[in-house]
Amino acid sequence: MNYYDEIAQGYEELHKEEQENKINLIKQYLKLQKDEKLLDVGCGTGLTTRTWDCKRFGIDPSKKLLEKAKQKGPKGEYELAPSENIPFKDNEFDIVISITAIQNFNNIEKGLNEIKRVGNDKFVLTFLKKSSKADKIASLIQQTFNISKILEEDKDFIFISRGVHND
């Protein structure tokens, strides 16, 4: 059993206020239309997915967190999948978010490339400032995406991108 399966029961009690504060900050910089499609990579219990008013999808490698996401509303579609192998078509989503999950990816570079592949032109990527991988993550994000805004929140760095970086 992985760590997130073990803490699934109390996950929202531990992280709800913190995650909602991040989403509220992000929403000041990013507006979505009801017909747009959002993918939340590392969606956990769906806490950061269900706050948006659009077509919502989420992936997470934790079966127990996804079970909790499916029990909560409003409904989104959730799939068991790692960030490194996102089970969707190229350019399928108008926006892809990953809120405080990137530092947990098994292969950060591959996960970010998958996010870029399935996304269209809007991305919000956050990670823990205290992560030992923070410098590497920031560098990879800036190499992979066209960053329009970097925010520093209490616990996270938040990177907002409009438009994919062309190689």
C-alpha cells in the first residue's frame, strides 16, 4: 500500500484549507468556461478538481484517494493512472493542473512531458517549496512550458502557463 492510500481517510482534513487557498489564488489569474475540459494530474480526493465549473477529469496513482474522489460531488471523471502515463489523447484538455503533486512523480521530466502532451494551451503547476527537488522541478517546468506567471504561496511555488513552449 502506498503512502497516499494509507492516509486517504483523513486526507481532506489534513489538506482541504491549504488546497482551497491555492485554488482561490489561481482562479484570480485563470478563468475557465463551462465547456472547457480540465485535467487534474495527481487529483487525490478531487479536492482541487471539483472546485472548477467546467468538464472535470482527474488522474491519480492512489486507488483509495480516487475512491474518495468518486464519492464526493460535483461529479468529475476519475481514473487510476500515474502522471508518467496519462491515458488521454494529445491536446485533449483546455487546461491541465497539477496542484502540489509534481514532487511526488516517479519521473518528473516524463510526467511534465505527459502533461504538455495532453494539454492544449493552459497549465497550472504547483509544487512544495520545501521539496529537495524544488530547483530541478522549477527548471524542468520552465524548459517545458511558456510560463506567464510565477506565484509564491505559503507552501508552494505556482507556475501558470498560457501556450506550450515550442522546441
